[in-house]
Amino acid sequence: MVMITRDDHLRLFSINKSKVLAGPHAVLLHLTDACNLRCLHCWYHSSLDTQAPRTSKELGFDAIRRTLDDCHELRIEEIRLSGKGEPTLHSRFPEIVSYAVQKKFKLHLFTNATFPPDWIKFIRHFEVLNIDLSAATEQQYLTLQSMGPGDHFKTVCKNLRLLANLKQQKKKMPRVKLIYILNALNYREIPRVFELARKMMIEELFIKNIDTRRYNTSLRLTPEITSKTESIIKKMSGKKAFLEIDSNLKHNFKARGTYLDELFMRPTQPTACYMTWYYVFITSLGDITPCCQMQHTCVMGNICDNSLKDVWRSKRFQRLRLWGSRSLFDHTIRECRTCCHYRENDAIARQLKSVRNNTTGKTMP
């Protein structure tokens, strides 16, 4: 969801005037490809994918620091730390967080929460903590995510308890969002994961339909499983855990009358792409791209060789923005035909329409 911030009105004005007048709203950095888990649903490290390359490339710290300096100069609000692997495995993760905190960014982290418990002192600085936890028990975790030695599930639970204890002490803490990848092996455990989230004082639980690949089609939700899952959710919908925790299931039911339909909506092609005015994605190789879907087709530069602010303001990036805002991506970029940002695009389009109405004093058709 795109939130209106101090510079978002300027970005809307930029689109309207076809000029770059502000930096992006958010930058997502893929810190590393290394991962300590083998989640069955993962696109990069699934234990079911025997053909997946096991890379451990990480983004250099000096390049990250220069990029954060550029982000500060561009007045970027959010820095989101993620990776093809687990971002906290970056060899200089604490230093990255400390440097970003100095710049006073709003920090988001996408993690499996297996970081050392004493790292809570770094994790506390994040505004949002997105945790991939698709199991409610240790045995299920071993089947779906860990697939190897180590007490990873116990570490995750310990970290969640530490966060909950600090929250009880009224300390400033990140908003914790559990992401539960729903599949054929864990759909029966939805009530348990809600109870776990309530016990750990989690603010939000996001249930996401598994996006299967060639190697894990056995995890796909069949119509029969979907029907059973809907029944399971209906039975628990009046329970305390379900009522207390914010979840997309509740929002889905309020909007559509069912809990799961929204999970199966396929990404659609927006009438125009405006994310190129709001967002930058940087791969673990340092490639600067407009979004994750374009990381192989639309590389605008590389932070190891180029300044992010120069790339953002470049004629090449501006041409790409104009193509998107004029609805030309579908003719040139295949990935854009199933846009993963279509909801954000729709929100920006509504805001842009309002700006244009206010500017012209007329109602647009």
C-alpha cells in the first residue's frame, strides 16, 4: 500500500509534469544470496529444487554505505532490507543497520528471524519486521522450512518472545508481521499459527497463497484443499486470536464475503506503471532496477560503478518512467503483463486523478 508522505505529492506532480522532482519513496536492497534455510516454497533455495544454484554473493558494504548516502540526499523515506537469502547473514549486517539508523530512515526488514537473539538490539531499530514463518510447530518447521540440523524454530520463537517482552515494557519496537505461505502441507495449521501469533503479541498475520514453481507443484492448493481451508477459517473466525490479530483474511471477508478469494487473484496488468517514480530495487550484484520483476531486463546502472542519485536522475531512467506512465510496458516488457505492484499502481492512479482534477478544476472521465 502506498502511503501519502511529505514528498509523495511532489512525486504525483512529477508524473503530471513528466519531470523528476523528487527521489523514490522506497529503496529495496538485496543484501545477500546466502540462506541458512531450505524452505520448500522458496524461489531460490528450496530443497526440492535440485537445479538451483547455491550462491552466497553479498552486496559490498562500501557500495551500500554510498547508496545510503545517496538515499539520504534524495530524501528517500524507506529502506527495505531483504535478499535472495537471509539478509541478517550479511557479514556486516549490524554495521549496515547502524549506518541506516544514523540517516534516520524508516527501516523494513524481510527475515526468517533466525538471527542471534542478542541481535535484538539491532532489530529494534526497524519500523516493520516481516517474518517468513510458515509453520506453527517445530516438526512442521523441519518439514517445510529448515530441512536440516539446527534449532532454528526454537531460535525464531525465542526472538519473538524477546520482542514481545520488550513490547510489554513499552519499549519502541517494530511492527511485527508474520507471513504464512499457505500450501497443501500447512493449511490445517492456520488456527495454530493464529494462536502462536497471539501468544507472541504479533500485530499482523499475512496469509499468502504459495506461488509454485516446476519443482514444488505438489504444494499447490487444489480446489478441494481451498474449500477445506475456507471451512477451517470460518470455524475459528469467532475465536479471540482471530479477532485480536490484524490479518488479510479479515480484510478479504469484509470486502468480498470470503476469506480466501483474494489470495487467488492473479496479478493483472495496470493501465499504466507509476512505480518507476516511487521505487528502486537493487540486487545483491548491485544492479539498479525499477522493480524486482525487471531485475534481468531493465538494469539502469550498478551501485558499484554508478551513484544511485545519478542513475535516478538519468535520461535513461526518465525514458523508462515515461514509457510506463504512457502504458507502453506491456508492449516491451513481458514481465509487466502480470504486475506484482498492480494494487500500488491503482492507488497512485487514483491519487494522480485527484491531483489532475484539482489542477484543471474539471472532472476527468
